[in-house]
Amino acid sequence: MPVLKIIHTSDFHLGVSFRNFIGYEVEETRRQDFYENVKKIFDEAIKWNADLLIISGDVFHRSDPANRDLVFISGQIGRAVNKGINVVIIAGNHDKPKVSGAINPLLALVKAKLRNFYFIQNVPDEPLIIDISEKKVAIVPIPYIDPRVIRGLNISYSKFYRRMLDKLNDSIPDDVDFKILIGHLTLSGAVIKDIRGVYLNEPTLSLDDIRYREFDYVALGHVHTPQKIKKNVYYAGSIERIDFSERDENKGFLLVELSNNINVKEIRLHCRDMIVPKRINLVNNTKPKDFLIGLLDSMNIAPGSLLKLILELDESSWKVLEKNMEEIRDYLLGIKKVLGFVIHKSYQGATNVDSLESLNVKPLRKIILEYIDSINIREPALRKRVKELAIELIDEVGLY
């Protein structure tokens, strides 16, 4: 039995914004963090002489990525395909265009007929068949399918997937050596961290819905927590910590060998520390700056970390603290040498937590959602749907 060597990775989210952090060069440094981990994945693919490199969606964080992000990933793809590695990418929910007729810029590489490169933006009519060193590989690539598209078809999300996969499976030739499914979707039972409402009301699929028994390997993306679902079903997870909900997660990618058996090995990637201390109570504190700095002084905060401070305040303590914010900033950036920090204040008497994008400006995300609440929409279901769509667009463009 021949051996097929696969690198499975997903959810690069190149271009994700970190502009809500206070710090020097946070945005550029974080961009380079992501670039370094992507480069390590392609380095390993070349070193290992992989047959196939799979990226299961969300190469970019936005459907209209920055030119520099497109140039960077194009260079990495070029390195791989010029070494004879087949690179297969599907579109995820972040990098799949939301406007009818729009295209992902990775299609430019397809139009240029870059050898050994395949990008799938929409569900194909037939499986992808690739001959790799005398091995015939059938790939069923399923990019992210927006649930809103399915709602108008008078069919359930799970039934739509089952019918689609049955049709594509029936088109796979009998003489293939390996069958692989690539999907950007949410499986029921998968461990999910809540990342800025991405999974709000999104339908989940069962293993039977995706016909996992029909495939030698199922390469999934969308869920950022890396995990094994079944012997042949894996989420590779994201390659970097995208927000503080992922602060305790290890990130990496998978080396997969298929023959008579399946062997999967996780390769860890270095990620910058993200630290969230316990809530700090400054209510009725007459010297909140001194108290805060004294507390931070006792904490083990690694240089270069990203820090999130949750402060419980009243109006008086906040006014005093706000006047000394420059000193706090200089302490954290200059003495503790964190890369960047954000302050969330839980204001005494308020019902929620305010995120400070700057020192004293209400976040644009909050302004938009409050505006929707103020509109005279009588139907609760319609109001809820409007907010869901607003959150999708806010997440896509990286607002906080």
C-alpha cells in the first residue's frame, strides 16, 4: 500500500486586527507572529517532503485582504508547489466573499495556472482527483456554506450536507488510493471557545452528516481549538492565539501519514503569551494607580506578553485612574515590557463590561449594536437577526 504524506493546517486569519491594544507596534509585531508560524508550516512541508498540504479555510481574516498578506501567502505557496507539493485550500467564513460575484484573490493563482495549486471558493460539481507520485487521491473540498443560503431551500442544514456529500462520493472513481474530505464547518460535540460570537446560532453537523466513514481522512477547519474527533477526523485548529479566549491553548499543525493505517502527529507552534489576571477591585480606592501598579509588580508577566486587565471601578476611582493612565501605560510598556494591553472596566452600577479601545472612547462595536437597539424594530426575531448580521460584518472587518 502506498503512503500519502499530508500536512493539515487551518485558520491562519492573516490580517486579523489587534488595533484595540495599547502599545508600540502591536499591529505589525502580531502580523509578523502570524507570518512566522505560517512560514514554519511551509518549512516543515518542504523538509518532510509532503505530498499534500491542506489548508481548511480562513487563510485571511477578511475577504478583501491587505496586499502584503496576499503577497506573503503567495510566496509561501510558491515555495511549496515548486518543490512538488500539492497545495489545496478551501474558503472559510472569513475569507469567503459575502457579495455575489466577488472573488477571493487566491483565485488569481488559479487563473495564473500555478502548478500543483488548488483553491476552492464554492462547492464543486465533482471531486478533485490528483495523481501524486503514482498515488491517485480523491479530494472532496467543501468550503464554508453560509446557513442563510440553506434556509431558502426548504431543507435542513444537515440534510443538505448529506445529499451534497452523497452526490460527490458517487462521483469518485473506484480506482483511487485515498479519499479525503476537507471542510470548514462545526461538528456537534467539538470543543469550542467563544470567539467574538462567531458561532452564534450556527447549525452544527454530526459525523454521519459529513459521511466520515467514507473517507481515509477528514481535514477540518473553523473551530480554533485543535482536537481529534475520530481516528480519521481532526480539527487542526488556528495557528496563533487570536484572542484571549484562546490564551491557554497550544497551537500547531498536523503531520498525517495514510497507508493501511493512519498516523497523525501534532507539531507545536510558538505563540505569544496572553495573560488575563483575576479581576482587580478598585471600588472606593482613593489611590487606584498606586494599588494597581503595586499589584502588577507582584505578578509574573513575561516580557512581550499581551495583557488584559479587568478592573472593577466606581465613578470616583475611574476618574482618578484615568488621570494617571499615561503613567500606567509607561509602567506596563516600559518596565513590564508587555507588547500591548487592553483595559476592560466593570463600572459599578453598570450591567456590562466596557472595552477600552483607547483610553476614553466608547468602542465602535458597542455604538453600532446600541444603535440597532434604538431603532424601532417591532419584531423581536427581526431585531435579533439584524444584530446577528451586524456582528458577522463587525467580526469580518475586525471592529471591536
